[in-house]
Amino acid sequence: MFDSGFSELMLIAIVALIVVGPERLPGLARKAGYWVGKFRRYVSTVRAEIEREINAEELRGMLSKQEDEIRELRDMLQDTRSQIRSEVDDISQEVGAVGEQLRQNVKPTAEETPAVEDASVPDAPEALPQHEAPATAASEETASPAAEKKTKVQETSD
């Protein structure tokens, strides 16, 4: 604050002693100490408020920088998302084209060969004569008791 040395303080004390006198000097020193303390507290309070404002300004600056970085990251994310979507669309179009080519290549060969359903298989039970068809569980359930005895007799004789 003020640059005062020991010699200047001694000069002020001697002048105060001469002007005020020895009886009132202790009361004056007490009041002077009170006002100096109050002034120091005021200065420290103002300094603290200034430092808080400076810190608040720094925090606001940091916050604005962070918001800018977040905006940049959002833009990058949107760009990446659109690139990925376009690549996925391209790939799906290519897969669709390949699938269509495969369908076109498979159709002529399917027309040239008859379908499996159309071909008759001679070993199938329907193709065999009625008496040689193997007995199924459903036919045994619906058979009469006399037919069951007949089949049991045939099975035991074999």
C-alpha cells in the first residue's frame, strides 16, 4: 500500500504525541487501530469479490469453450451418422442387386429341371399295392380287433 519505513512511523508518532498530548494518545491510537483494521477488512473483502468475479469470468470462458467443443462433437457425430447411413444404404443396394442376379440365375435352372414334387417316387408307400403297404400307427388304431388278431398272427409266423 504505502511504502513507509521505521523512521517515518517514528516521525508520525512524535508529531502525534506533541499535538494530541500524552493523555489522549492511547485513545487516539485505539481509534486509529480500529479504523485501520476496518479499512483492511474492507480492502480484503473487495479483493475477494474481485477474485471471485475473475474466477467466475474464467469459469464462464471455460464453459463457453466446452459448449463450443460439444457443438463441434455433435456436428462430427451427425456427419459420421450420415456417412454410415449412406454406406449402409449403398451396401443394402449392392446386396439387393446381387440377390436379384442370383434369383435370375437360379430361375432358368429351376425351369429346366422338374420339381421334386412332380416326380413320382416308386418306393413311396402310396405307390405300393395296398396289401404291401407298411402298417402305420394310425391304421392300426382304426383297425378292428379281428384285423389286429390277423396281423399279430402274421407277425408271429414270420
